[in-house]
Amino acid sequence: MLNMTREQFARFVEKARSGSDVLGHDTVPSDSGPTLVVPLAARLLSDQLTPVLAYRRLVAPDDRLEPSFLFESVEGGERQGRHSILGATPVLRVVASGNQLTIHDRRHDGPPETRHADDPLAAIREITAGFRPLHPAPPDALASLPDSILGGWVGYAAYDAARYAEPEKLAPDSAPPDDRHLPEVQFGLYDGVVVFDHVDKVVHIVRLALVPPELVDPGEAYDHAREQ
């Protein structure tokens, strides 16, 4: 069972669109046109499942070079923390080498988009600038979500990414020869994650439902996220 029914989801979205205060979040006027991001989650017992085993099931052998992650939390440098978080197959992947920015969009067929970007990190921020994350909780939802990241951008910016912030002092064309052939910036936009809660011994399977302003029936976003 998901943390929200279709009817609860639709009411929650309509409340946000109307500008009502949704569980302490800033109001979202309907004329601002944001894409609302609402997490849906199912909860399972984790008795027979470990984060490593789940990661191996998410990432097929042929996809081991594709973006994915497994984060482990540690307390005091020795003890395992409460959450393990893993994700695979980002909906968007952004790669920057020098001032060349390449965007891989899994939602659309066709080749990746490549363009010039003086600051690839700013370009990444612009992609999701119109997103407004919401966090449903009881009584608007049937169950609470894990207190952890639920998706979004995951990746890295190498040391040389500092050149984008200080182009006059550290121009990209003055960089030493690239003997590693690795991009300076690579981030994936993950619209789904798996969260292990080692205290409650449960697994949360989370999918982010994206509700664009032009979508008349929010239930369609719910149905799509549930299918995923």
C-alpha cells in the first residue's frame, strides 16, 4: 500500500495549487506555474533483504557503468547509521567537460542535447528551478515518509569545477592536460530511491510524482508514478 491514495494525492495537489498552506510549506499560488514534486512510497519489511542485495537487483550486470549510488550512513565513524539509500537509472543525466554540457533525458527519445555552458552548475540548477517539492504527512497521507533524501540530484563536481566559479582566475582553457578523461561535473536526477530504515527494519520504496502546472488531473501523475 502506498502512503497516499489517489484521492488523497489529488486533494493534496489541489490544496497546494490553490495557495493553501500545505503542512507548513510555503504557499504555492496557482499562477506561479511550478511543477509540484510529491513523493509516493510503499513500505516493506527488510528481514530478508540487505542494501547490497537490493542494489544488485536494481542494477543489472549490463548497466554497471550507468549512474547509480548506494549511500550508507555512519555514526561516530564506526557504527552503522539509521538509513541506507540507493538509486539507479536517473531520469536525467547532466555531464560537463570544460564548457560543453550534455543532457541525457530518459523521458524522450532521440540523441542527448549538447550545448555551451559558462557555468554547468548553474545550468543544472536552472533545470529544476521550477520544481516545488512537497512532503505529505498524516493526516494528508496514510503513513509518514522516511526522514532522509527522497530523490533529486546526486552526483559529483570535481576539483576543477572551481574554474566555473572563478573563470577570470581559473579559466578552463588554462587547465593542465586532461590525462584522466573524466568530466568535471556529472549529476543524475533521480525520481526514485530505495531507503532502508535499520531501526524500524523496513524498506521504503519511494517514487517522486511530478505534477506540471498544465496537468488538469493530478491523478494522472499519481498513476504514472505508481506504475514506475
